[in-house]
Amino acid sequence: MDATSSLGTCPRCARPRTATDARGLAWSSEHLADGTVVHTCGDCTREQLWHIEALLAPEPAAAPAPARAA
Ligand SMILES: [Zn+2]
């Protein structure tokens, strides 16, 4: 049985989720309407939170996020 197969990958950047990631707190889990649980890596979680906060802010920042190639 491959333990890594059940850990999945990040739906946003396709980064494989390791056992270390599963034990850590960086990755976030999300329960979809169809019952599927997806795990998003720390980097994408931070990015998502940034967007959520930007959307919830009464006055969203006008400046676009700088695109930084990794
Ligand atoms: Zn990711």
C-alpha cells in the first residue's frame, strides 16, 4: 500500500503532499460539496487567504499583486 497515494496533491500547484506535510500545519484541508476533501499546500493557502482578505476588505488594494516567478 502506497502511503503517499492517499495524501494527494495540491489542487492549485499540483505539489505532492508528503507525510511531513500531513503532520505539519502549513497545508489546509477543504471539504467540497461532493464530499471530496482536498488539501492545499501552504503557499497556495497563503495566496488564497490573501485573496479572501482582499475581497472582504471594504477598500481592496488597487495595486495588483506583483507576479514573482519562483
Ligand atoms: Zn499549492
